[in-house]
Amino acid sequence: MRILHTGDWHLGKKLDFFSRMEEQREVMEEICEIAEREEVDLVLVAGDLFDNFNPTVEATELLYKTLKRLTNEGKRPVIAIAGNHDSPDRIDSPDPLARACGIFFFGYPHMEVRPLTVENAFDIIKVDKGFMEIKLPKYYYPARILATPFANEIRLKQFLGFEDKAAQLQEALKESWSSLAQQYCDGYGVNILTTHLYMLKRGGEILEEPEGEKPIKLGYADLVYSDSIPQQIQYTALGHLHRYHQIGPEDRPVVYPSSPLCYSFSESGQEKQVVIVDLEPNKNALTRTIPLTKGRSLFRKRFTSIDEAVVWLHENPNSLVELTIESDTFLTAQDMKRLHEAHDGIIHIIPVVKQANQLASTCEHVNLEQDMKDLFIDYFKSKYGQEPNEELMLLFDEVSTNTLEKED
């Protein structure tokens, strides 16, 4: 049985002010094409479907269109769980219609789907809270899915039934998964866990959460270790971290597949991918990654001259850039114009004035008896080593005039 594992789509996410919607459409199309080309039998989307609790109409439409296409006209089951960015109510709300299309949402922990037959496609033959068993006609064995969406403190208390989250999260999840695995996950089927958590290998590398991500770990109180996963589980499909990680043993992989796009400059240079998993009863999971090629590359670049920066910008048009310009003087409006005209994907320009630190230690005493305009000129000279240009002074005059008019 072949499974495609993806997650952390963050549909609707922007990079500062810059919309990524067109890139997201392209990469969702690419994921659908991979599912078709690889002839996968089942798709797992491991949380953070949206970037926030109130996604835009565009993001919502893209999610449902993508999931529907992934079902291959209802023949391929798609399981999607809520992440820490998702509203569980919103994820669960289309459930009756979604199930009819072969899409199964898990918004809250311990959600229970209903048994279902999709004619000439598959059967949901066993269900429990946070569990479903799927029978596909081309295989003699079923797929068992343990699904645990992200749960904050309130949801954990309500659905997992304990008070002290910090002390008991690890044990509560371990007990819940173990109970389901013992009851349903024997060697006559393939057994999978999908969850959206901050999970580490005990004694292994500390994996950092993405820049700009809503943190799950709070002083490691919310940390779950991979040794909580029952032995019956052959593959664990994780969501939350945006870089690919395999934190389980080789015979029972525990995998973060990566986000489909680089969503912050800290992710620049990362390869994004989906994971293809081949499973049979009583055999080790076989995994491989397929790179995702869509979307604009992210770069953090530093230059010491405007000319040098403009050349690089012209040579790398299909990118999003955080640009640091190191110079002896303050950037002029003409400099800024040249940079922005050279590239439509500049997200930040960070000017670094090399003389600023030297000037700070050698600045002269400022005469506080001067008028406001002269004080501003002295301040500018002490900070940047040069007098403000005519354009800046005109702007200062406009601001100060408006301020005086309001005071009058």
C-alpha cells in the first residue's frame, strides 16, 4: 500500500506583506500530480492546513479543491488533521460533504468518524475515537490510522481527560495510542499514526521550531518523545516542523515531511518535499522523498554597494529577498528606487551604516538651545556622519508644520 505524506501547507500565509497564494496554487498542483504519478492509495495531511483560524476565501477554496483532487474522484481516501494554526471547528465543519468525497477531517482529539462505504472505492470498516480502519479493494489487508490532531491545554483537558498538561501529556498520549494499537493494530494490516506535535527522539538532536511559527513547546512542557509511539505502528506521519526530519528507528520511521514552501527567511536553502511510504503487514516501512520544485526561492543577501546588489537582483528574478546593504552613508531615496525597480520580490531592505558606531563615540556636544530643525540636523550628522539631503529636509519641514498646526 502506497501512502503520500505531506503537511504544514499554511494556505493563505504571507511573507510579511507579500502574498504567496499563487505559489501555493502551483505547489498544490505539483503535490496532486505526484499523487497521480506515484499512484498512491492514501494521502495523509498532517496539520496546519491553513495559516490562521480565519483563512481567506481564496485559501479555503484552494484547500477544498486540492483535497478533492487528491481523492482521485473519491477513489482515494485523504485524511487531514488540524494543526496548531487551524481552527478545529472550521476543519470539522464540512465533514458530511467531505466524507462523501473521500476526505476525512480530524479537528479535535478523539473525533470519531462513521463507518462508510464509497462504492467501487473503499470501506471504512472500524472506527473509534481518533481511529479509523480503511479497506481498499486492491489489497487483502486494511490500513489502520491513529489520528491525533493538535490539542492545546483546553482540548487536552476536555478530550484526553487530565488536568496537569506539563506532567501528563507524554503519558496521556502514550496511553491513548497504546490502547488503540492493542485493540486494533495487529499484524494483519498496516498500522499508521498521524499527529501534529512537537516530538523529539529521546537523547537526540533538539529540533528548532520554524521562525514565525506559533510555538508548541513552552520550556519543553509540551514535548513528546518518539518512544511513546506503540511498537505496532509502522510509520508515524508528523506535522509542525518545516524541515524534513526522520526521528524514529529505521524500521519504524517517524517523519516530518517539511512544508511545501519556504515560509520564512530562516528556511532559505531548505529542500521541500513530500514523503512516499510503501507499507505491507509485518514488514518495515519503505520511505523516499520527492522534491517539490514550485515556489520562489528565499534569500538573505548582503552587499556593500548598490550596483552589486542590482546586478544580483536582475540575475535572480524568481526569488524573495531580505537585502542588507552595508555602506558608509545613509541610503538615499534614489538608491531605494533603484533596488525596487530591479526586483519585485524585495521583502526587507536593511541599511547598515558602517560609520555609525565610530561616529557615536566621537560625536560633539549638541547645543540644546537650537531650534528643532537645527537639532534634527545635528542629530542626523552625529548618527550618520553627513548632513540630511534636501529631500529629507523637505519631509521634515512638512511633518513639523503639520505638527505645529495640530498643536495650534
